[in-house]
Amino acid sequence: MRSPFGKTSLFAAVIVAAVSLPSVHLHAASTQQPQISTTTKQNSARDMLRQREHLDPQWPEVQAHMPNPSTASADQMETAADVLRARRFYEDAIDYYRYAIKAGGEAWAIYNKIGITDIEVARYGDATLCFKRATALNKKSSESWNNLGVVAYLQHHYSAAIMGYKRDILLNPNVATFHSNLGTAYFEDKQFARANKEYTASLQIDPDIFEHHDVTGITAHLMQPDDHARFCFAMARIYALAHDEQNMLHYLAKAREAGYSIKQEMAGDRAFAPYRSDPRVIAVIKNQMPLSVEN
């Protein structure tokens, strides 16, 4: 069987976590039970998640192709971790990312990958620590500041998220993901005009920014805010201003499908003035056009 890493090797290493248990003070008349440390609980939760992940039928094949951490290079182990993360074996992915760091891999970048993996399983505290380590190792890493913004956003700390995104844009203003993430944070914070400005900037850099998602990179990307219907209408407005009729119709249809009152919202909006009497727009309003809109 051909290995995705170039050669077949045995999965021969096991991480053994050293857990420091809290000291227990016994009192003569006390029946209080010893407290289980937070670290122990976290490790138990990780073990349970790993066991669930290993129930996946593809695990034996993937496991057979894992490089040996004792002999593999940092690049090989980081690549293995990327494959594990893409296949959703998150705990093993984190193991291999840590092996890669120990072997001399680019630590700040790998900590970003570990943090994004933690986000995938909703361990936001762990993700935050990883991104902070990344920024400490590379203060000019715009990706790390973006990722701190993402994890703040996911915890509904929108002001902190906005601050993180602004910092990454100062460091690197030409990344579409940074602008779209900032737009999403503004959107959830009800700053709709600023959100539209950032979405417009992101589309100017990458017209397909909302259509693709990298599952192995070091930059976390928020695809869209929770208010899906309003988001779709906002995107339709941006495309209308850009005279991109196909995408405008596509997002209008998605907004209508999600229950948004597009006719009422379009009525006083100058962005839609050239299109209000367009038969295609009228068809969308009447819910007669499919979501896949053709010219």
C-alpha cells in the first residue's frame, strides 16, 4: 500500500503525559474526597476523543502510514499532522505537530496549526494559549494575530476579535481572509457599514474568498456570521455595487431562501436601484429562481 508520506513506516511512538496531581490534605473529621485536577480531566477528555476518532474505519490505513517520530524529519511529521487534521484525527494530529516542534520545525507556524486544531474541537482556551505562544515567537506573524481574533470571536468577544483583526491587517493588509474575518466580527457587533467595507476589501483581493476553505494551513477563516440571511443580503449588495450580477442574484436567492425580506430591504437601497425592475431579480423576490443562478 502506498503511503501518502512517500514511504511506509510503523506508528511506533506513544505520548505519555506526566500529570501532576494536587496534594490531598486529610482531616480527622473530614469526608471530603480528593479533587481531580483540571489537567487530569483535560487528559481524560482528550483520551475519550482519541478513542472515538479511532473508531473511524479509515484509521487503520492512516495509522499504518504514520512516520516514526524517532526517525522522521520535522517536515515529515508536520505533513503527517496535516493529513491527520484533514482526516479529522485531531488528537493524533496535535501529537505529530508537537513531534515536529521537538524535531526543530518552525514552532510559531506549527503552534498556529495546533491552535486551529483545538478550535476544531472547541478547546478555545487551549487554542488561545497556542496562538499567544505563536505571537511571542514571531510578533510580526499576522496569521497568529488573526487566529487570536478568531478564537475571541468564537467566544463572542467581538471587541477583542476586532482588535486582533485590525492588528493583523496592519501587519499584512493584502490578505483577503483578514478582511473577511474583520467584516464578520463587525457584522456580529452590528456595525454593518464597517462590515460591508471589509467584505468589499476581501472580495477585491480574492473574488472567491467565500467559496473555499483551507483545512491544513495556519490561518483560521470564519466563513460567515451566524445571521446567515442578513449576511447573504449584505453580500448581494456588495456584488450589486460591483456590477457582478451573477453573484448578486446568487446571494439574493440565498437570502430569500433563508427568509429575508429582500423586496422591502431593496426598496430604499441605492445599490439595487439599477436592478429593482430586472426580471431575474423579480423572479428571485417571488422565489421562482433556484439558488444556482445562471446568466
